[in-house]
Amino acid sequence: MEQTTILQMHEVNKTFDKVKALDNVEFELKSNEILGLLGGNGAGKTTLMNVLYGLYKMDSGSIILNGKPISIPSPKDAIAHGIGMVHQHFLQINNYTVLDNIILGTSVSHPWTADRKKEKTEIEKLCKRFGLEINLDAYIESLPMGTRQKVEILKALYRGVNILILDEPTTNLIPQEVDALFETLKIMVKEGLSIVFITHKLREVLHICDRISVLREGKNVVSLTRKDASDEMLVRAMVGEGMDLKKSVIFSDSGRKFDTTKREKVLTLENVSLVNSDKITVLNDISLEIEAGEIFGVAGVAGNGQRDLAEVVMGIQTATSGSVKFMNEDITHQTTKENIARGFVYIPEDRLSDGFLHKASVAYNLILGYHNLPPYSKNGIVNWKNVNTASKDMIKKFTIKTTGPDDAGGNLSGGNIQRVMIARAFSQSSKLMVAHNPTRGLDIPSMDFVYKNIYEHAETGMATLLLSEDLDELLLISDRIAVMYRGKIVGILPKEKFDKYEIGRLMSGYDQESK
Amino acid sequence: MTGIATFLVEFLKLTFLSMVPFVLAGQGTMLGGRTGVFNVAQEGIMLTGASVGFLVGYTSGSVFVGAVAAMLVGGLFGLILSYFTTTLKMDQFVVGLALFFVGTGLSTLLPKLVLGITLTPPLIPTLKNIPIPLLSEIPVLGPILFNQNILVYVSVLLSILLWYLLFKTNLGLRLRSVGENPKAADSLGISVNRYRYLTSIIGGMLIGLAGAYLPMVYTGTFTELMTKGRGWIVIALTFFGGWSPLVILLGSIFFAGIEVLSYRMQVGGSVIPFQFLNMLPYIGTIIIMIFTFGKSRVPAFLGQNYDRERRTL
Amino acid sequence: MTQIKKSLPYVIAILGAFIAAGIFIAAIQFNPFEAYKTLITTSFRTPNGFIQTLMKWVPLTLTALAFTVPLSSGKFNIGAEGQFLAGAIGATSVGILLADLPAALLIPLVIIAGIVTGALWGLISAWLLYQFNINEILSTVLLNFISFQLVDYVATGPWRDPSAGAPTTIAIGQNGYLPMLIKNPPLSIGVILMILVAVGIYFYTNKTTSGYELVATGANPRAAKVHGIDTRKMFLLSMVIGAAAAGLAGALEVSGVQHRLIEGIHSNFATLGLIIGLISRGKNQAVPFVAFFIAVLEVGASAMQRTMMIPSQVVLIVEALIVIFILLSDLIKRRQK
């Protein structure tokens, strides 16, 4: 197929709060191709595409579509130019139906009544054409992630886009759904679309993309075709020279040694169930054991009870039935405060909303959770001198960019906020770490830093409960992997039996559903 | 008709008369809330609407002109609220409270400036009832439902119109999406700002009119702080009504009923000291809130400002 | 130098508000310069003016703290009015019922009664929030209206003073009168109590572990909860402390100034308290200073109405404008970053 350049972006610059997110970036998209936009977190890939989709205004630069310069001040204009985007966090109205979500914002044939027959027929035709099976009258909040993604894709197709941007589309998909997505992408290219595939996963890019463009720290690094690309080349491009690949956890093959000879059980859950305030059973008869020094991974599609499991272990929620034991002590009804005093550390999944105090100072943030324990507090009075000394130490050790302990939390950039939380989590000597998607939002060197810290603490006997939606991460550092589906543990695999597709099957509840 | 029946008819007639401020202000609050703007300035806007409505009605000689003036002032408050929250992105509660102060102070200040200090308060003619031919002849229901002033009819029709608009039209689909997920709406080309400004201004107009109703129908004049907390009750009412026009209409009838009941019990002579009867509407509101808070469906992004360029991790 | 630089936007904001209000005053046909002169200097021209200012300073600081302490945990207490009145009712009741006790007992009892009743009134809203998640703005405001009725009932009931025009109770026992710092013009020791409370609250929020938890809760309740802080308890505690401060103000007004419960005794203290809280940006340590400034304006406003016939509501407009300008200056600071 003869390929022409249909879209170009020249010399794009964008600064956010003193951070240069895009630095003279060049971008080119050809017809009928799948272009991979590759880079670690914070590399600028999503920012660049948000500029293209009209969600961000670039400080300078130009966009050329089919040879003509255009401007895209808002998403409405992007759509008008035939550019659509599927975001990492789906932009859907949970209590609307699939049909309403797709037609929202478009003009309909009967705007003053509720008659949507014409639109429904049109969309059903689209579904057939692109091989997307979906019930248009279902409510979004009842649908699984893979199906919700199809709705996002349909939204774009319904608006007749020629260019579709997908931002980290495989984040919430099991391997089987990833394969289905790739098939859909191939059909779309055959039907004349061009796809921009944003990802940080090497494997995917080499699998599905025709060309690959790598960004790092807001700058172009390299652009090449799949033929010319190789693992090492792309890794180097993504992380640069600063990182010692051989000593890294992610890229070196030196696995850690954890033998499952008898060690003391740190955490034991026996038949734990949790019914929430809406009377839904979110945890269903969970039993598991974690030994000292073990990294126990929990896989599962988002929303299958992972957060509830983390919160029950930490004492934020109390199990409705069953028992939670720490060493041999029953802690089922203990509070979070008591558990933290025992040496529990929690890295919550949603770190901005659950882990950081924007309106308080950096010092306040660094001692959050430990504020009532020595050396920070004694007899109900806070020892600010100790707090400031410890804060200054942490700022140095974890390279947090800030003016000091009294700096307002809101002044920190996103990356430094993450560093504060990593500093807080790893500055304690802990017996149990509950980590939920700990590396989400981190660039590759920071991810590696977290893994190294987990390994180090594991050496001293810390047990880790690692809940993650990133299968690669689980396969990399876990000693065992349990799979959660609808609040149940549907399988626990030892390291020798780690298999991506097997885990994917369990994650999708294949064994649980009666087909 | 027997004594009890007469009492009931009178009671219901009065209730329908009294529901109007609640309905108008409630729908005004609901509209803004549906796009995510949580107005807490109702008490101040209603007071200014009452004050301005009365003063303009008195000086111009036309109650209608007074009502329009009240709506314009209410709309102005809505515009200011929207500007400070939607465009300047200031905290909605704080701005609402500030407007409440300004509205309250203004409502007391204006009569002093326009009329000076008077011994006997000047009066405007109150709204007359408009009986609907034929329908008002029906026994029992006739006098209750079909022999009321024009704003009673407007309130009911408005509620039905808003329900249809919000849930049966494309416009309503878009409007509601702004409050449910502004980022999603924005990404589909729906102007979050435009809908927020629109609902704030129209909402403010309704709230201003609700305030003007008090001098226009109840007393014929403006007295300081005459809303007596109705503005705050309206906020509870909107939660109770699940931010839904028809349920808000029902809830307004219910709250008006409590108000009328406490008044009737005082007039009718009761063992309970009248001060405690006066407390009924407020206590009733608290009890309603106990049963409905947390259970009502609230627009997901109510009270939160939207900034397109704000980055989330 | 940075302290001055930091306060510069606020100074500009206040000046801006005065200029805007000045234009308004001129528009309603009065002389803004004369108005401002009276407004600001009345407090310092005579000893009486100054004492009047101090007398207002006490309830204004306390009702402002009643707003800022709950605000530290993120909650809006609009009920200082009702909590003030509840405290006044409690103080009056004890002062009348136990009038025969010696002063050494009666005075502390009267004060404590005020604090406790105010705290209990606030506890109602706090509990409604804790148990049913009812928005505290609504519950505190509704309770204000209920408290007005309660005051009317008490002031027109068996304790009614028939010789008074407006509903008023008989005086509390002489032994319940707060000792005076200055006899003429009268200034009670209430001002000392107020200062102690303000310092105590500052110490609590900034130096204690519980205070840390309060601030963390207000900064991000979800994050605080996830890290072990009992946020619901913090909401309740902050509301009760705020309500106790308002209750104390009511007790001081009864025991130190009026010596009886008068309908309307709450004046505009609570509204101004809210304004002071907003101008102080929620910072407890700034409250006493801002409150003093507002007290000066209020004393000036009565003088202005008496001598120049300018309605005293005008000063409310000035104060509201100050709030708006300060909030705007915050915005500008945010944009500059």
C-alpha cells in the first residue's frame, strides 16, 4: 500500500508549572499505519496527543493535516478534523447507557424527543463492520473494562474519525482482550484509518506497530520502522544513558532468590469476606498466607476487590467475617493506626487523592501516618525539631525537589509528589508492605528504584502484598501470584508455573463463568 | 362540607400557595447543581429578590415590573457566582457564602436608601388568584388546584417542563453530562463553561423570583430577613428531591405543608408554646435530611470546579 | 523582608476594598473621606471608644474562631449564632437559678454553663454529620433559626422582665457578674479569658498531635483516613471546639456586659465572625488581629450612623468587599506561580 504522510506536528513546545513537558517535538503519521508512540511515564507522549486532541494548548508549534496547517483549540475541533482519542481513563458517564454515551455531543435526528432509533441502527451497523459486539442499552457502570473500551472506540468511529489515538489501551485488559484489541486495530487500518498507539510496553509495540517513535523527557529520541527496531535499541532510547541496565531489576536477568522453605507467616487471611454498604459482597471467602521476606503478588482486572483487600489488611475497612492475623495475633478488628504502629506500610493506588496533603507542608506529608509515634510525637505533643531533621534527611535521600520541609505540598510537581510518598513508605523499618499499583505514573528509573527498595526491605524480612494491574510487573518481582476475580481468589501460582495466558484466563473468570 | 373537610381544603389550598418559593428556588438550585455548580447563596439571593421586587414594584406601580427586576437581580447573582467559580475557579462554598452576606446586607440597605426610615411600611397590591374556568368549579380539587395565583400554575408547569427537558431531550442529555463528568463532556465538544453559566443565571433568576413572591403574595411589603431560612431549607429540599424536578415539586408541597401546619396550629390555639411550633419547619427539614442524605442520587461532580488543563497522575 | 512581601497582596486587597466601597459611598451621595475618618478614628479618639472596641473584640474573636477551627478540618460551621445564643441561655439559666451561690462558685459555673451549652448545641450538628453524613452548613443554619425561637421562649417565659420593652429576662444574680478590669468605662475580665482561649487554640492546632490530625484532615480527609487518622472524630471535635468558643462568647456577653438574656443579644457577632474568619484565610493566629480591625470598623459604623446618617449596613458592604478582594488576591497569587 502506498503510504503518504497525513499528519505532521512541528516544533511543539509545552510547559506546565515550570516543567517543560514538550521540547521542540516532531511527529509524523502516515496513512494506513499503526504508529507506536513509546516512552516511560512522564516522557510526554500523552501530553503531545492531548495537544493534538485539543485538550491542551501548545505554547508554540504547528499541526499540518493533509498538507494544510490547522489549529485545534478544543476537542470539538479535533473531532471535526477527523481525529479521535481513547483515553487511559475512559471518559464516560457511568449512569448513562452505551447508546447515550456514544451519541452524547452529536446532533441527533429528533433532538426534542427521546427517539433514538435512527442512531441506534447506525451504530449497530458500525459494530458489525468493525467486529465489536456490544449491548447498546446496557449501563456503563455495569460493564467490564474491555467492553467499556469498545464503547470508547465506537464513540470515535461514530464520529467518522480517520485518525484514532489510543492512550495506553492495554492497561486494564487481560492478555486475551489485548489480542482481541489488536485484531480490531488491524480491521480499522484495513478500513482506512491510521492509529497512534501510546504505550510504555516494549513487547506490544514490537508486536503490533508498523513504525515506532520514542520520546524521553519531552524530546524526540528516535523514530524507526519495526523491521529496524530491536529490544536493546528501544530500551536505551526510553531510559537514556543515566540508568545502569545491568544493575537494574527491570532489564537484568538476575532474578532474586527467594526459597519457600519454612519461614514465619507474617500475614494470614482465613475465610475473609466483606460486604460493603451497598450490600455487595466485595470480598468472598479469601484465604492466603504471606511469609516473611516474600513478595506475594495479586493479579486481577481493576475493580475485582483489590482495593477492598488492601483496606481490610490495613484496617481501613473491617472484614464482615473471617479473620486477619499478623504473626499469630488476630488483627481483624484493629484500626489502621494500630496496624501502622505494628509496622504496616501502605502505598495506596490513587496516590494523589489518598496519599498526599496538597494544602499542608512537605513536613506534614513526610510524617503522615507516623505522626503520633516517636520520634515525631511524645505524650500528645509534636516534636517539630525531630520532624524537620527527619524531613531534611528524606528530602536528600530520595532526591525530592523542594525548598524544604516548610514548602507547601501544592508547590511540588507530580513526580516529586510521588517521591514524597516513596520516601514515606520506605523510610520506615516495616514488617508488612501493602502496595497497590506502586509504580503507576512513575518513569522507568523510578520504577526500578521502587523495585530495588522492595527487594532491600524484603531482605530484612518485610513481607509484601503486591496488588497490581500490570502483569509484567507481577511476573517480574513476585514470588507467587494469586488471581482475584469478583472478590475471590481463583488461583495461586508459584513462580515455576507463571504463565501470562493462564493468569489472563483466571483474571477473566473463565473458570468461574458457565459459558 | 364537614368541619374537617373544610379544614383540609383550606389547608391544602394554602399549601399549594406556599409551595411556590420552594419550587422556584428548588428548581433554580437543581439546574445549577445538574451542571456541577452548588449554589449556597439562595437565602441572600431570595432576600435581595424580595427587597428589589418590592421596591421596584412600589416605585414603578407595577408588580409585574417588580418581579422582572427581581429576576434580573437574581440572574446577576447567578452570573457572579458562575464567574467566580467557573472562570476564576474559586471554591464554590466560599463564593456562595460571600454572596449570601452581600445579598442579605443589600436587601436591608436598599429600602433604607430608597424609602428612608418610614413609620408605616408602604404596601404593594398582592397577586390576585386566577381561577381556571370549569376546572375551578370541581368540588374539593377545584379551589385547591385551579383557583390560585399565576405563579402557582407557573411553578407546576415549570417543573414538568424541566423534567421533560432534562430527561427526554438531547439538550438535557448534554446538560446533565456536564455535572456527571465534565471532562468527558468537554472531550466530546460540550462546552462545560457555557452550560454552567446558563444554569447559574437562569437558576439565579428563579431564586430571585422566589424571593419576590414573599412580598408579592404574603405580606405586600418587605421586612428584614423575611425569608426566615427558606433559602437554606431549599438546599435540603434539592437533596431530598434527588436533584430531580418532579420530586422537588413533591418535596416542596411537603415542606410547604409543614410550614402551613405550624402556622395553623398557632392560629388554631394549641397547648404547645408557639415558639416550638415555629421550630417545626426547621426540625422537619433536619428529620428529612436524616432519611435522605447519602441515599439520594447526586450529580457526580456537584460542587467541583473543572479545569481542562489540570493534570491528574 | 519576605514577611512584608507576603503581606503585601493583603494590604493591597484591603486598600482596594476601601476604594471600591468609597466609590459606592460617594454614589449614594455621602462623603467617603468623612465617612472613613469616622469609621477608623472613633475607636481611638476617646477612652470610651477604645473600651467599646475591646468589648466588641471579645465576642468577635470568639465567633471567628468558632468558624476557623472547624474550617481547619474542612467543615463550615455557620452556626456560631445559635451556639452563641445557646451559651447565653445556659449562662443565664445558671445565673438565675443559682443566684444565691457565692461569686467564687457562681462565676465559674455561669461561664462553664455557657461553654457547655454552646458545645452541646454544636454537638447536634456534629453528630448529624458523624452519624448521617448531613452537610453541616445546612444543619448549623437550621439550628440557628431554632435557637431564635428558643431565646424568644426563654425571654418571654417565667423569667421575663416585665419592665423591659423588648423580650428580656430578669438579671442574673449579682454574684454572677464577671469581675471588671476597668470600672468606668466598663470592661470585664472577659477580654483576658478570650486571649487565653485564642492562645490555647493556637497551641492546640500547631503543637499537639491531635492538632496535627486536625490539620491533616482538613488538608485531605481521604488521605488522612487511609493513614490512620479518625477523620470523623476530627470533624466532630473541631465542630464542638468551635461551638464551645461561640458558647463562651454568649456567656461572656451575659455575664460580663448585659447581665441578662436579651433577645438580639447576639447582634451581628456571628456574621462578622464568619467574615473575620474568611479574611483571616482560616488561620487561627490571624483571627485576633483581624477581629480587632473589624471591631474598630464596627464602633466607627455606629458613630457614622449617628453623626452622619449613613446606614450602618454600609460597613457590612466594606467588610464583604474586603473578603472578596482578599479572595481575589489569593487567586492572583496562584496564577503567578
